[in-house]
Amino acid sequence: MPKPDPRKLTCTACQHENEIERVYCHNCGEKLDRSLLPALDETKESENLEKTRTKVKKMMNPNRLAWAHSLKTFVLIEVFAAVVAAGFLASQAPENAPPMKTDRMPSVDAKEMWDGMINTRPSVVVAFLEPDINYYLRKSVKGNAGSLGIKYDRTFVILDPGLVSLTAQRDAWGLRIYNTVGFKPVLADGKWSAEVQRVSIGRLTIPAGLAKLAKLDSTVLNAVAKAFEKEIKNLDRIEKIEVVQNTITFTTKPAQ
């Protein structure tokens, strides 16, 4: 349907604006001079018509949402892939995790070494090897059976330069779950503490805020702290702790 013509024809006698189809003035009856009719802006009308056609064409185009649909599909695929990858990483054992069973007997008794070190009055330097510590952890740390059929298996340590990683391993219906806390020993105001550097499930690193909310770090550390309550009380005798690959070395203070 064509648009109505917006132009007006002004009467020369009374200045009344009349519709362009009138021959005589609607107000005074004077015959109208049609030569005074303003010209129609055809260019503007053409542009408006073209804009209307373009808008209608976009509205009627069945593929107008194809780009948005493709983007949504891409995002969903990426999210799904990230979830699958996270699940795979979470199910993997930490790198360099010791085997569940080993025929290797410890070269020394870690408990006897620690007690001997603490009870020696002069300053001494004593190195503990990772396999010996893990043998003692297996015997000393006893986890509680969790709910929903989750069973405690063991706790083990992995020693890297400057970093001690404690892992609590559990079994959930045949699927092994590894909760790991990596920390470095820090001495401040004469007191030793564990400064958490990372928390992970399997090989999947957990953001610090989420780990704290889920209490993943405290769960692992508290289990070990409970088993080594006596040893932790003796940490005030320790002057220096050095962690290198597979070895942690303690230097004691001379006894007062």
C-alpha cells in the first residue's frame, strides 16, 4: 500500500494548507494554484523504501540466525570438551606417584632417624629419602572410611625442589581419587608452617578459592598432622629445611 503524500497546497488567499488533491481551498473556497505545489523529495522516498525492503528481507531470511546458532554450537562443544578433559585429568595419578605395592624395604627407619636427630644435643644435618618417608606414612597414617562407599587407601609424599606434595589416595567404587596439596615449609617468627602452593585432584589443578571452599587442602594436611602430632611439636628444634628431588634435609639447632 503506497504511503500518503505528505505535501500540502497552501491557499494564496487565506494561507490555509490543503490536501494536494483539492482544487478549491477547503477554508475560503478560492481556487488553488497547483503550480505552487512543493516538489516531492524522490531521493529520500527511494532511500526509505530501500531500507524497508532490506529490513523485510532480513526478517524473512530463514538463515538470519545461522551465525548465532553456529556460535552457540561451538561454545557447547568447547564446554563439553573442557569437562571431558577435566574429568580425564582428575582421574590420573600424580606424576611420579610411588607404586601401591613394592618389595623394597626402607634403608632406614624414618621414625628412629627423626627421634635420634631430635634427641641429639649438638646441631646435626639429617636427610630423609622419599621411599623411606612413604614407607613410614603407609604404616602411620590411617584414614577413615568415607561415606558412599569411598575407602581410604594411603597417603604418600612426592619431593620436588622446594616443594613437598602430600597426596591422599582413596578408592570410590574401583575408581582411584587423588587429593594432593603441594606446599613449601616456611619459617616465620621462629615457627614453621606449610605455605600451600597448589591443590589438585589427580593431575587437575584446583583454583585456590574453590579448594579452600571445599577444604581439600586442610583435609589432606590435617590427616598427616594428626599422625605426626608429636613430631610437629619438635619442629622448634629445626633451624633449616631443604627440599630437593626425592630428598628432604633437616638441620637442627643446638639444644639449650
